[in-house]
Amino acid sequence: MKCLAQFGACFYMLATSAQGQQIASVDLTHPTVPTKPIVTQELPKGCEKLLPGSLFDGAVMPPNHERREIVVAVVKLNNENPILGSEVQCEVQLRNSGEYSIKIPWSTDPNITKKGENPNSLSWEVGGFNIVLKPGGELENISQTLFGSRFSPGSELTMRPGEWVTALLKFKLALQYELAGRPMRTGKRELFAEWEQGAGSKGIKNCAVASGWFQYRDYYRQQNPTVTINVK
């Protein structure tokens, strides 16, 4: 694969090369797994069956209510002139560009979501990268998802200010949600990557299940520099 000859992206890499360091890399080009895994649990003692419970959703906010700054950039592509519908492989860099440390999920094993000190009170993190075509929308993602749990050592990664990680991704040059009568156009288009993170929970109390899903939509402030591809 070759480095994209984009002035903005290359200038950013040069300007920040003296700050921080790369701390990890991951290959996510294997078959994808569900982003919201099904968690199975044994019946607690005294429960003959599980009763309908509660569903919660919401958002995760930063501890001091200051959004964490990150930069998500496509730094390599295996094909800058892809054909519509073809599979493309790319390398993405996620950098902590702020002044606070951040923690992200960093395991490709979905089974860690079943681990916990109490099997009837589970919590986990989910993360992944989206590739977006502009104009157009989110492209079909065929990369793996990342999982993390505080009960599974090594499944979460702490990034200090200035540190970055890279991920090898694969996506299909087709819209994830294509609208009727609005097919993708060929020609020069802008492409960028974005980071998405969420937190899940599942617990059993008084024989009833309570499940939750919380997004990090207001946790991060992202910069997503674009690169140019020529769609054929």
C-alpha cells in the first residue's frame, strides 16, 4: 500500500511526528462480528425464569464535561481508483489530539462481553471505524468490531495525549444505506474515516433483566480530514 499524496494529511503527519508515539495497531480485515453481541446468562438462584425487564439508552459524557479531542485520518489506501462495488483496504490512524487521556476498546474477541465479577451484572464497551464518502454517506463496512471490558485485562487501551493507534480496515465501495433513485456517482470524491464508540450493560435483579446501551456521541470532538479517490 502507498501513502496518500494529500498535502493536508501529510502536513498533519509531519507536524505531529515529534509529539507522542504510536502505541498499538490492529488488523480488522477479517469477517465482521455483530456490534451488539447477544449476551447469554444462567438463571440466578431462586429464579425459575427471567421476567420482562427494562431497556435503557443514553449517552456517555466525559468526566469533567470537556469533550475529548481526537483526529481520525485515512493514511493509506490499497487503491485510489476503485471500481463501484469493489472491496477496498485502508489504514486509519486514531490520534488523541487533546489534553486528557482516553480509553477505547481494543479486542476483536466478542466473548469478553460475557466476563464479569458477577455474571448477572455485565458491562462492556464497543468501538469501530466508519468510512464515509462525501457526498454520498456511510459506506458498507466489512471490518471487525472492537470490544472492551474492565474485567478482561488487555481488552481496553488507554491513549495519553499525543499518542495514536492504527487499524487496517476493509470496506465495500457501496452505500450502507442506499436511497432509491440516488445511486453512487463516479468521478473524484472525498473520503474520510470516523470513530464510533458505545457502552452496553445487562443485569438481572429480582429475576428481571435490565439492558442498557449508551453512545459516546457527545464524548468526542472529532477531526476527520478527507482524502480524494477517483471512483470508476
